[in-house]
Amino acid sequence: MTNKRKAVALISGGLDSLLAARVIQEQGIHVEGINFYTGFCVEGHTHAIRKKDRARPKRNNALWSAEQLGIKLHIVDIIEEYKDIVINPKHGYGANLNPCLDCKIFMVHKAREWIDSHDFDFIITGEVIGQRPKSQRKDTMPVIAQESGADDLLLRPLCARNLPPTRPEREGWVDREQLFGFEGRTRKPQMALANTFGFEEYAQPAGGCCFLTDQTYSRKLADLWKARGERRYELDDIMLLKVGRHLRPHPDFKMIIGREDGENKFLEGYRKQYVHLFTTTHRGPLVLIDGEVNDEGLELAARITARFSQGRDAELVDVEVHTLDGEQQVFRVRPIAGAAIPGGWYL
Amino acid sequence: MTSHRLDARRMLCPLPVIRTQDRVAQLPAGDCLTVCCTDPGAVHDIPAWCRVNGHELLDIQHENGEILIRLRVGEE
Ligand code: SF4
């Protein structure tokens, strides 16, 4: 081979994409990584907000994978374009609001655009037939290849032997005999392969790569859409869904209540954009109001805020309310009793 | 050699890394960039990103709750 072939690997930070990239590197191909940031990625966010999460060792798994492989990693912000995938997935959702199949198609499509503009030859992913019930099945593999526009430039080194030969195999850029035929939900072949490559401390397979697979998170997102009367979101919305306790005491507004100092500090950054409340006679949370709220609603919000402060058992608690026009007023309220908060208010 | 500054305050990882990457892509090798951030995750992620992509981490300073990460742009 005179001309060294180049492949871009979709790097999620999990074991499968790490292995797929290494398998292709072993064949003398120049590999670089690409990682997509949708705004919903579990990576990174929450650890920065909550103190208890800060204590955990933190790393960006995609960067860690790239470092193990000794390859460059290109992180691509797809926040804006991804909205349409979440809002209108052609192939529907998984168990929660995770549009996995559309998401895969979109990411491979972006990778296809990337190889065209960077003069790379093909794309690799860590997909394994049967590994995920919705997006990684034998019948979805060709759908992803076709609808993404990658066609036979999409090679899945971990299950290629169970699929028709792709162009990199047919042209002899890679040796099909040295690829794998993994299938099904078992992780054993991947772990054995990780062993042979000497990979340790790789990210363990979790439920998925993003918050959209999380039931509670998806419920909060569905509530947001319902309350707004349309399926729409901004980056700030989806960040705030990861933070605090969310309560909807009224169809027109919900409260985002900081659970500890780290979250209160994070929420402080949103004070200019949201009506917000905090207790002044006792230590307590910072609370943002998302939606339209009248005086009656503010009084209720103040009583709930007091409930989540250290004045929960006090006779009266002062709560300062700041509205968007910069006005502030103080409500002296009796904290609402825990039993008076219907379970249905908690999102 | 020119010095540049990037404001990535209030952004959560990996956004400070993405903004750093996009800014570095516009700079010639040898220039310095100081990234100002507030997410403590950036202390790990930006140096890892530098190692992976061939840029030199110069230093990290903490100032009034902000983190200043200085790097030198590497060759392509
Ligand atoms: S879990 Fe999230 S990021 Fe992963 S394929 Fe599904 S929708 Fe996409």
C-alpha cells in the first residue's frame, strides 16, 4: 500500500468504540477520532455542579479513549442541529426520549461530511449486532449506512464478519479476516479483546451515552414540552433539567430548587433570566421559576421555598422574590407542610 | 508570538474544550491562548485535549473562583 489510508472513528468514550479504533489501527490505518456533543451527553456536566459528584475522579471518556489510542480527537458541537433529531425522530424513540436510531444515522452522516472535507477514506464505529435492542440490530445496520449517506464506507470492525463486505474490505484497505463477528448482548468478547490490547479502566457500559435514556430526565423534558405547548428547547433548558429538584405546583410554572451549595451556585448564573426566590431569615435554596407566575403563585412558591429551607419548622420565614423587571419584594410566609405537597408536583 | 484570551466562564464541560479547540484551529503554531473557565472539569479536560492534539499546556492558575488555563498552539 503506497498511500496510507485514513479512517475516522466515532469515539463515544465506551469500550466498543475504543476497540473498533484499535483493531483498525492494528492494520496500519491512520485513525483519528470524532466525538459529538449533543448537549445531553452524560459526560462532564453534573460532576461540575454537585459537590458530592466533584469528589469523584472525573475524566472525559472520549478524550481518555483518544489518549489510550494515541489519536487526535475532534469534538463537534451539534447542539443546534441535534434538536430536530430529538424533537422529530423519524424512527421514533427508545424506552424513553432517546431517538437512538436517528441519532446514530445523524452522527454517521456528520462523520461522512467530515471525511469528505478532511480527505479521509472511511468511517468506523464500535457497533455490534444485537448489542442494543433498538439501534444495533441486524436490520438497522444497513439503515444507518444508507440513510446517513455513508453507505459502504461505514465499517464496523467488531461485527464486520457478520455483515456484507464494505468498500475498505473489498479494496483491500483492511483485511476482513482480521475483523470480528461479535453478536448479541454479551460483553465477554469485548472484554477479552480489551485484555489482549492491554486496556484497563475503560468506561463500563451504562444504560446509554446520554441523559435521554434516563427515565426521570425524559419525564422532565416531556413536562417542559407540555407546559410550553410545543416541542422546543434551548441549551439552558436541557442544562437546567439536570440540576435541582423540579416541582410543578401549577400548569403555568415550575420551580427549580437547588439541593445544595453547588447547585445553588450554578443556578445563580440564571438569576437575570428567571424570576427567583430565596429565604433571608434562614439558610435555604435558590429557586428559579420557569413560566408565568402571578402574585398568588408567588406566594405559593415562597411557601414551598421556605419548606426546603432550614426554616421548614419555623412559624414564619421571609422569602425574597426578584422579578424579571428587577423589582424585589419580601413575602413573610408559613412554610408549606410536607403533606400538603402532592406527589404529582414532583417531576 | 501573540497571546489571546478565551472566555469560557459558566460553560460546562465539554463546552470549554470545544470552544478552545475551535479557537486554536484559527491560531498559528506558537501563539498562546489563555482560557478562562469556571467548570473545574476543565482542569482535566483541557490538558487532556492538549496532550491528545499536540498542544503544550503552559500553566493553570486559580483566581477568584476562576480557572485560567494557558496553552501554546502546536504544529498541525
Ligand atoms: S443513547 Fe443518546 S447519544 Fe447514544 S445513540 Fe441513543 S440518543 Fe444517541
